[in-house]
Amino acid sequence: MKHKGSLVTRALLLFLALGSLVFVMPISTTQAQNQVSNATLGITPGRVTQNNTITMFLNGFFPNESVTVWQTFPDLSVEMITDVSVDGAGNNDLSLFLDASLPTGRHYFSARGNFSGFVAIGFVDLLPRDAAIASRVSVEIAFVDGDIVVFGSGFEPRETVSMWVNMPDESVRNFGRSRTDKMGDLEYERKLDPQYGPGLYTLVAQGNTSGLTGLAVFELVER
């Protein structure tokens, strides 16, 4: 009986020792990700013209964790912006310059805590620059041997011009960049890949320095 009592005592002590470990183990990543997210991502201003800065406010993440921020463009393409560490209260703010090369429309920003798994989403409506539409700018489209050629005039000399296309389904696609000559004229040629099917398109060309913008509408037909 004495031996049996000793075994019971040892088993009880082992149970208590294992139980005590539960209370001293740190919270795992999985446990953290199962917690309810209180994270938020605020953006100010909510509407802004190109070549201006927005500020994102990250709140409610785990203290001192790394947070990854992504940007989703109007055409639904996604680009990682940065990793930022929040402070001891789980907060931080981030400034981002939205230049004239970005397409206008609604841009979504997502922030995810790399330890907590908390996700927060905000958006901003990007508008053309105040001086964007100017009658002096002319943009025309031509087709040469299956390629599309963009001709522009009236931009600033030797400035970079960003282009994007409004698709028939109302999505927006980047169309590339080119540089004007010393007279402010533009000539840009590229091939059209299969994503450009039959339909009506609007090409927007905007000078990154001047903000001057020209539009050209063209139609693709079934061959």
C-alpha cells in the first residue's frame, strides 16, 4: 500500500507540473490569429488629386509587431507597399505620395499584422490633378502593322508621360510610360496583347511634371 500511495503521489505531482506549464507558455502565433481583430486602417484625405500625399493610420494591431501594407489599384492589380512596425500600443501612421503616373479611381490599401494576422482595409479616391485637362494637349491613336501608336503634343519638353487605358468593362490598365522630346511631343508604340479584345477604349496620357492630360478614344473590332 505504501508503494501504491507513492505512485499516486508522483502522478499527482506530474499532473500539477504539466498544468503549471499551461499558464507560463507564451501565446503562439496561431492563438494570436484566432483572436478577434480590432485593427483599423484610416486614410486621410479620403479623396485626393494626383501628386499629393495621403496618411494612413494603423490602429489596433499587436504591440510592436510588423505590419505589411499592400495597394490594390483600380484594375485590381496588387502591389506591396512596405513593412512597418507599430508601437507598443499597436499603432502607427504612414505617409504615401500618389504621383501623376497612378491611374485615377478607387485605390484600396490593406494592412496585415505579421504576428497577429489582423487585417484592416481602407480606400482613397484618386482624382486627376486640378490642371489636368488642358485644351493645348492633343493625343491621337494610329495602328501600324498590328501595333498601336500614340501621338501626343502640347506636353512639357522632355517630361515623362504616363498612360493608362479605360477598358470596355470599366477596369483600368497601365499602358506604360514614355518621354516627350524637346518640343513636348510624344510618340509611343507598343503591341496589343490578347487582353485587348473587341470594344471601345479610352487612352489617358498625363504628363508627370505638368499634370497636363490628353484623351483618345479608339475601338477594336473582331478580326
